[in-house]
Amino acid sequence: MQPARRLALLCILSFAAFGRSPESMAWRTASESELKQIIPARAPVEKERIETEFRTATGITDGKGKFVAAVLLITAGYSADGKYSHYFLTQVPLKLGAVELKAGEYALGWQRHEESLNVKIYDAQSGKLLGSVDAGRLNRIGRVESFRIYSPAQKSIIQIGRFGFPYTLTE
């Protein structure tokens, strides 16, 4: 077998061994200018358009125009106050924990438990609860992120403060 073919086969097998396809490895952290194109100044949640805090925006992209992104909602004064904390949009199907999501717009909220967060996932348009996922405490020392979506090339985790939960791109 030629060395180049052997290396290519080894790379494919390495991706399979870690449960990550070569396509998912192409995803990367979205730049600020890319996020500005897709994050709304006012997110449509139920019958309201809730202000967002762009400096908290986070997301990933495949570099071909598809994004998964989120931003903090400024809910004070809205009926969503206390129910939602983040606007979440995905342009590809994915799973948050065991909850399967189609491409679309969602709202996330969370409740603190003793050693975890229970993150609730709602359809942004209707406000319907779609499911929840438990975010466990991350065992790491370093920067605590208010909210961050890591690319699959890094670790396929969504972090809220010191807590995190897995996601899977399912396209």
C-alpha cells in the first residue's frame, strides 16, 4: 500500500475510533463577524422579540454557511423572564444529550441542582418544552465560560458556567 493511502486510511480509522466523522471535524469556532450575520439583535421567542446580548454570542460553523449558535437573552421585563436564558439556533439537525433537534430556533433555560444544571429546551416560536438534558460539573481548572459551544474538533460540549453537556451533529 502506498504511504499516502496508508496515511489517509489511518486518519479515517482514527476519526471513527473517536466517534467523529471527518465532516464533523471540519466544524470550527465561528468568528465574531460570522456570528453578527446570524445572531439577531432581538430574538423571536413566543410572541415577543427579546433583546440579545451579542457580547455573549457563541457558535460553530462548517465554513460552508451552516451554523450552530447561541446568545444570552435579556429577559427582564418580558414574560419569558426566569423561563429562558438563551436563544439557540441550529442550521443542521443535532442532539443535545438525548434530545433530537431539527434545524431551527430554540430557547434554553436552566435550573440549578446540587451538582448539576437541568437545561430545558423549548421551541422558540411556540414555547413548547421539547425536553431537557443534565449538565454535569466539568472537571477542569481554568476559564469559566458563561456559555460556549465547542467545535466537534475540540470536544462536542456546550458549556454553561462550570457545567457542560454533550451534543452530536446528526446531519
